[in-house]
Amino acid sequence: MRLIVGLGNAGFEYAWTPHNLGFLAVDEIAERAGIRVERPEAKSLVGLGKIARQDVALAKPQTMMNLSGLAVRDLQERLECVAGDLIVLYDDVALPWGMLRVRERGTAGGHNGLKSVIGAAGTTEFARVRMGVQPDHPVGDLAAYVLRPMRKPELEFAGEMVAQAAEAVELILTLGTAAAMNRFNRRVSPEESEFESGEGGTES
């Protein structure tokens, strides 16, 4: 079974913030597949079903972002999933709005939710789909930036990215992570490439 986890914060006040793109992506995947992600299990909301003829579990951890790994570890144990079965979707301030990056592995960078998942999984060797939320101006407090409601232009980018993220996950399941990387990863500027080595991320 493949475990597909979107990172975010539980609560209505966080629903439409940049930091909840992982949740929004899982919602998009669920809608396309006809899966309801609503069963409380393992500190998460979970939905079981099939995508591309594979058994999948879609999950939205309810632990709050920085403790996401606790939920992922419980889910792995209950579903008997290894790290190679895991796909994690999350926001990334290292990438411009609208840019998607698929990776087979990597560090957490500054993203504390992903850091928690890596700590719980005990490895960086799992697929991830990163969705860009980079500010277009200097920001002193990145945590406040990713936790405030998205503006209209950002919501439009968000809609495009979650649709692409759903397509990327479907491609990972059908043809593998490398195929998804070839299709969705765009070339980046030298400035953006500097972030690639650390996988970017956020502070909250």
C-alpha cells in the first residue's frame, strides 16, 4: 500500500494558508479518486482507496505541522508501510509560487513538518512533492508569512499547483518518481538552485 501524506495544520483558521497546501493537494487527489479522507486514525484523517490500480491511503495529520512525524509513524505501523511506500506533499518557500518540484529524496531544509516526518521515518529516502510559496519581497517572519490567509493571486496559483500535484502523484504511482520528475520539474534560476541543496522549506 502507498501512503500519501499532505502536510498542514488542523483547524479552520489555517485552511487557506500557504502552509496548508499539502492538505489541499490531498483533498484534490481524494476528489479525483473518489476517496473520502475523513476517518480519524493514527492522529490523522485517513481515506483508503485505489489510484492507478494501487491500494493507497490518503492522510492529513491532525497533530499540527511540527509533529507530523508522530502521525506518519503511527500510519506506517498500522498500514505496514515502509519509507519507500511514502509520498509527502508540502509547501516550500524556496520555490516561486506556481512551481512544482518532485524529488526521490532530500533533506528537510527549514520545513519543520518534513523534518518531523524524516525523524519518524528514520530516513530521507522517500518521495516528496514540493509546492512553491516563495514570497516576492523580503519577509522578516517566514512563519507568519506561511500562516496568513492566501491572497487572490496566490489562491489561483494554489489551485494550479494542487492540480499538478495530484497529477504528479498519479504519475509516481503509474510510472515512478523519475517519470514524474521529468514531467513536472522545471529548470530553475541560479538563485533558486542555491535552495535546492537544502530542499528549502519553512520555519513553522
